[in-house]
Amino acid sequence: MNVRTAWIWIGRAILAVVVIGGWQWFTEEGWVDKFFFGQPTEIWNSLVTLFTQGTAFGTIWVNLWITVQEAFMGFLLGTLVGVVLGLLLGSNKYLSAVVGPYIRIVNSIPRIVLGSIFIVAFGLGTFPKVLLAAVLVFFVVFFNAFQGVREVDQNLVGNVRVLGASPLQVAMHVTIPSAMTWIIASLHTAFGFAIIGALVAEVLGAQQGIGLIISQAQGTFDPNTVFACMVIIAAVTLGAEALITLLEHKLLKWRPPNRSEAQAI
């Protein structure tokens, strides 16, 4: 660990202490009403209660696994469809002109409306949660994949075609590797949207899941449990972010380091 990294972690620790300590102080002094905004010590107690006593819908581990499972399946589905359509439409101007307006129309629909439609159509099971998470992920990945294909160096594509490469070989050896930077970059944001989709769908209607716990806590005016669930979800999302970063480094080893990475080196 170099000096710069050490100072970054020190700054992060100081910021966390200031925010959490200030929050605790303001609520104890009565400047902020803890009935509405919770209190760090009570949030910790709620976390302990969730992990030791569970909830009315089962243990916290069961509910967390259900939410993570829904988000992960939605993430995979949305990423797969987004990448395929992004690459296809990005490399075919005719298809882009035909399908593009419809994609923009669907993208303009509020996601919570889609969630309600999915719940009504498919019930309270896993599928509507996966579907809503996939929809949120799809648009993030699709637009990045689409733009990544459009940014491919056309001179390079022309040179490869001159050498006799087939359309499939051009896609596999030029288009997809060139767009991969854009696609991987979108995954960092996409998993967070997958979690949001699963949680929103669970709040709208579910039998188990973190979103259902949040919905129940909201109904009983328990902000501490709501914040406790947010802490749990934040930990899961940070873990997924770390895994995506490892995937990025593995798939993009050929890429020269960017300015921030070069400074870190």
C-alpha cells in the first residue's frame, strides 16, 4: 500500500466517522427527529436483531438469498439481451432505424409501472422480480454496447475485411473486443440497477425478500430496520462491484492502463 492509497483510506474513514457521528449527535440532541430518520446505534441494534432473531418471513439469510438470486438472474438476463441487441443494432443501421424508436418508447415508461404490470401478470413469485431487474439492466447495457460498436475504428474493420475476414470473424476479433470496454463499464452500474429492480418488485408484492422486510418496516414506521436493510444491500452491492472489477481486469488485460490506473502504478 503506497502513501496515496493510505491517505485515501484515511479520508474515507474520516468521512464515515463525521457522517455517522454527526447523525448520532444530531438525533441525540433532538435537532433531527430519530422517529423519522433513525439513529446509527438503533440501526446497529436492528441489524443484530435481523441476524439473530430473523423476521416474520424467515431468517435474514433466506430473504437475502431470495433478493440476491432475483437480482443476479435479472442481471444475467438483462446483460445477455442488452449485449446481443446492442451489438446487432450497433452494427446494422437498418435494424437500428427500425427498432430504435420502440426501444426509446419502452425506455421512457416508468419502471414502477412495469413492475406493477409484471406483478399483476405473473403473480408474486420470482419471475416478475427477475423480469423487472432485467429490464433495468437491459437499457444500461444496451446503450453502452450500442455506442461501443459505433465507436469501433472503421479503418480497422475495413483492413480486416480486405484480408478476407468473414462478418463473424470481424465481429469476434474486432467489433466485440473493441466494444468490450463499454460493455464492462456498464456492468458496474447495471448490477446496482438489478438490485433496485428486485427490491422495487418485492415492495410491490412478494412473499419473501429484503424488499418485503423494507415494506413492512415502512408500514410500522421503523426507519432503523429500513436503514439496516439498506446497509445489507450496500454490502452485497460492494461485493458484486469487486467481482465485476476482477472480471474487468481479466477480460481487458490487453487494454493500456488509463490515467488513474497509471498514477496508481
